[in-house]
Amino acid sequence: MERIYSMKNKIINNTILFVTISLFITIFNEIFGNSNSLVGVAIVVEVLVLMGENLTHNPIKNFFKLLITNLILGVFATIASSYIWIGIILNFLVLTGIGYSCSYKLNKGLIVPFGLLYLFMLHTPVQGLDFIKRILALVFGAICIMGFQLIIHFPYFRKKNLEVKQSDLLYYLQEKSSYKKYKLFGKKIYINSIRIRYAVRIGCLVVLTAFITGFFNLHEGRWMSYTVFSLTELYADNCKIRSKQRIEGTLIGAAIIVVLFMIIKDITLRSLIILVAGYLNPFANNYRDAIICVTVSAVASVALTSNSIFAVSERIIYVGIGIIIALLANRFLLRHNSIPES
């Protein structure tokens, strides 16, 4: 009975969340244009992930940090997508910076929203009026994040949040032993070897895949960048596990699309598949199941305007290349094996 009640609550909560997100994206697209729709998706991810952080201890300072970060990502992504050789430098600096600065808890929790935002903008370049709308969208995103922060972390919970902040600080101090001391311009700085290895690795892989995509003008080549970003982990063992789940999820999702598109010919019903996959995503119990939903949604979107077999083949090829690159880098580039015991 308790399990049924829990499942009922999960269905209700996920449905409310899905409807809310869908409504937000629809309104966002109306205001900022369909060319910036992925920015809206990334902003939703930012809001959801940062809900677990309390930014209200210094809301003005944190707001401007978010605003400046979003704007830098937007401007750098635009320049990098327009000038492929300059992009090598900018992509490395941005992804390495995100990889190191957002991994202070030794996990990818805070890396994902900012990394995805940059990659989405890098692979959906805009110009002119759409660029102005993108900048406004990024400002709007920072406002949304702090707005939700102020609602969720109401002053009534400040004492509880302070305890959480203190526990995070304690965790950081416990991990201080893994930091090495260096001198830079006469000042002492501490560098975590695990984080810097991961940051450099993710920076190099995104540079490589983004360059290949841009140089050869591969429209769906962005899936290589998305794949290496998703699979590159702080610890080598995690990359192997996620790579296996990624290929399984991609193949299963691709097979589902082929079968469904062979049966369903109506364009409206085919479009409905995208919505259903998006709705089912929060119910995924593991990374493989989440990738199944993502693959169905992504391939269906492309297959609406092209041959479904071709869309599936492209997806599998680019994801496969991304997996191979991630595994090779995981094996030979600044590898770190051990996972700390809890």
C-alpha cells in the first residue's frame, strides 16, 4: 500500500513538473524565439540543479555571479561557433573552467547545467536580432534562478540552510588533503589533482569534437560533444559504466523509433512521441533508461523532417564516436582510478 501511495505521489509530482516545464519552454520560445529554445531547456536545468544549493545568503552577489557567468558563456559560445580556430582556445578555457570551478564537491552536479548551456549555445549559433534575444534570455535565466532561490529558501529555513552550508564547508576541509600547494605571482594557491585532471580532460574532448563538427560542418555532429561531456567523469571506473549504459540506451531508443515510425505515419502522432518520451524521462531509474527517453525524443525530432532510418543511423554513429573518444581519453589522458570511500 505504501509503495502504491509513493508511486501515485511520484506520478502526480512528475506530471506537475512536466506541465510546468512545458509551459515555461512554450512561453520562453514565444518571447525569445525558437532559435533559443535550447537555452530555455538549459535554464530549466540550471534552476532545478541549483535548487539544491542555497544562494540566498548573499543574493545580490550570487545573482551577479550567475548573470556574468551566463553572459560570458553566451558571448564565448557565439565567438567560438563563428571562428573555428579561436573556438579551440575559447572552448578549452570555458569547459576547463567549468570543469574545475564547479567540481569542488568532487561530483558533476553543478557542472552539468553550465556545461550544457554552453554546448547548446555553441551548437545552435545565432546572429543579429536572435543574438540580442539570446543575451536577454540569459539575463532572464539568472533572474529566474534567483527568483526560485528566494521562494524556496525562505528566511524561515535560514537556520537549516546555514547548517547545510557548514556541513559543505566541513566536507571541503576534509578533502583539503587532496589539494597541492603552489605559488602563483607570490600567492599560495591550492589545486586539487582530481579536479584539474578532469577539467583538462573535458576541455580537450569538447575542443576535439566541436572542432570536428565545425570543420566538417556536421549538422548532427553535436552529439559527439554531448556524449563526451556526459561520459567524462572525475573517476575512470564511472566512465566505463556510463559508456556501456549510453550505448545500450541509444540502441534501444533507436530501435523503438524505427518500430514506431514504421507503424505510425501521421505527423501529429509522431510529434506526440516526443512529448511522451519527455514525460517519461523523470521516471527513469538509471542512466540507461534516461538515455532511452532522450534518444527517442531527439531522434524523433530529427526524423519528423527526414528519413527515420537515416536519423537513427546518424545518432548511433555520432554517439558511438563520442563513446570511443571518451573511453580512449579515460584510458590514456590524465586518468584517475580510485573512487573515495564514503
